[in-house]
Amino acid sequence: MKIKINKIKALFYNDKGAYIKECDIYINGNKIVSIGQKPEDFAADKIINGNKKLAIPGLINAHTHSYMSVFRNIADDLSFEDWLFGRINPLEDKLTEEDIYWGAMLACIEMIKTGTTCFVDMNMNMQSVIRAVTDTGMRAVLSRGLVGKGNDEGGRKRLEETIDAYKNCKNDNISFLLGPHAPYTCDCEYLKIVTDTAKKYNLGMTIHLSESENEVENIKKAHKMSPIELMDKIGLFEAPVIAAHCVWLSDNDIKILADKNVSVATNPKSNLKLANGIAPLTKMHDHGINITIGTDSTASNNSLNMFSEMNYTALLHKGVTHDPTVINASDVLRFATKNAAIAVSNKNLGEIKEGMLADITILDIDCPQFYPENELVSALVYSAAGYETDTVIINGRILMENKILTTVDTERVYAECERVIERIDR
Ligand code: NI
């Protein structure tokens, strides 16, 4: 399909940062083919009116667990350990493949409605999430959460499930990472096996690292080094890695992350809610680390709204450092788009630019929080709620238009999610 977005204000990047310019955007098939200049013989099948709208590159959620959407508001105001081991893990054990599908569907609906076009997922069942991503038309980078000891059967099976999905998935909108869960759920031998497998198949990895103070203390007790130092010793960072959280870091940890080109997915709301602390993001930024933003799951956030997450990312570090000039709106938008595209090794994502994949979020800015129109870059980070998202295009396909989803029966998904939680917890 050929789409023309007519006279729309759009977000672009140059060396100085993000800026807004009004233009026409031309999409042919799954690509942006021109900005401004009408391509020869371009006859649009569909024209989107850009009046009082703002186009931005689709946001990329760099760390979540989509299936956990069924656990929204089910385990709040608990310590990290009580939350994970006492409440979430026992509930997870009751989930069927079908439950995981409905949870992922709910996550996709929430993400599309708040302008996210791609997400990095760590899940419990690859096929269920592949189905949800395919049914909704989203873009996703999927990893099966890997937990294992040495060469144990469970760990081997989970790894095989990932490789099997990687080899057989026919959806071009889906790519894969290996997802070793964390240094406290995978032992060193298993982490080495996972790393060797990543190298063999040329895959990246994603892992939770240095999320809680307890985790860092326990790893230090057992290994005489920090989780980051341990991962470096194991050789994990020789593959492209997205490290989620990275809250408790020493200067040496930051140096390792920078030297090894590790991308960091910061999850400010999850870290606050579970009282895990605040990541040293300004320091990481100063060291040139590729920073991205994730929501983590709805069980620890409790939403998948990247606008809210961008807002926290911008505000939090000014407060902590007592310096309002750090981590500005333009930086944060870059974290959620261009940097995330680098993290998932997709050169064709993260910008509205000729030749890039057509993943575009269009906001309706005819609402009080966008008036007066002084600086739209700031408005996106400091004023937007996320639900201004009006139209979402992913891979050249319109998945939401005038706030109506085109691929999903939302009422059915809501009802199925209620049924899941009714069965396992009420
Ligand atoms: Ni997580």
C-alpha cells in the first residue's frame, strides 16, 4: 500500500538533537520512500491528514515481559523478593500457553495505543508471544527467559525453544535474542553455554543485571566480583547485549559496559516501585553508553506506556544529580527511538527518514497539554500522556487509525484476561 501523510509536523534528528519540521511523508510498502518530495509516479492509496497531528518514529520499548500483563495491579507494595518469589513466580507457574497469548495481546494493545511500535520481550513461551505479535501486526524482538544450572535438561530445553523459534519463525517483523534471565537464576556454566549458542547463531542477548542491591551483594559473596564483572569474565559481552536495569554499578562496571558496547535498558518506574533504587544514568550517558528505555512488565510498573517512562527518565536524574541540564528531552527521545534501534541491531528503525522501515506513531496534538505550541520536543517528554496516539503504522501497515485498532478485538482480549486471572488467582 502507498500512504501519503499530508503536511504533518514530524520529529527528526540532527547532530544537535531532536527537532520538528512540517513535511509530507511518503510510504510505499513497508518503507518510508520520501520526506517532502513526491516520488515519481506515486499515487497514494491512502492519504492521512496531518493537520494538528505530530509524527514521531515509533517508540521502542527495550525491556518488557508482555505476557505478565495479566498480573497488572496484583502484587503491589511488596519487597522485590516477596514480589518475585512470593507472588509472581507461583502465579507464573499456573499460566498456560493460551494465558500467555492473551497477556501478550493485552500488552500489544496497550503499547500500540501509547505509540510503541516495537518491543524487546523476555517471555515464558515463545510460540504464544509470536502468535500475539503476528495477530496484532506489531514488531518485536523476542527472547525466551532462560533459567538453568550447568547443562540441566530444563535449561537446555528453554534454549532449544528459542533456537527452534529463531529457525522457523516466518514473520519478518520478529527477530530474536537469547534471554538468560539473570546471574542469580543462571549459573556460570549455563551462561557460558548460552553465550556460545549466541555466538554460533550470531544472536544478541538480553539479561537483567545489577537490578537490586541484594543481587549485587550475593554475587559478590559467591564470586568476589560484581555481576557486570562476572558477565565480562564469562564472555557474555562478546555478543551484542541489552542489559536491563543496571541500577547498582561501580565505576569499573560502567567502564566495562562502555568498553564492551553493552546497551543498557533503564526501567525507572519498575526500579522505583520495587524500591530497587535509581540507575546512575547520567554517569552512563557521560561514558557514551547506548542507553535505551524499557517499561519492564505491568507487574512492576504498572503500565507499558513509554511516554510515562520517558517522562520519569527525564525528571528523575535531574532530581538525583541536582542538575536540571542533564538528560534533556531530546536525549530521552533518542533513547526511546534511535538508541533502541542500535540496541536491537536494526539499522532501519528509529527515525523518520527515507529508506527506513515505516514504523510511525502519529499523535493528535489538538489537546490542552500540547497548547500553546512552544516546543513540541519538550511537549513529547514533559506534557504528553501517551494516549494522544491517534494513528500507528508498523511496517507500512496501519494498525490503529483515529484511535481505533484495526487488527484486534480489544473487548475479547480484555474478557479473556479477566478469565485468566479469575482461574489462577480468585
Ligand atoms: Ni524484567
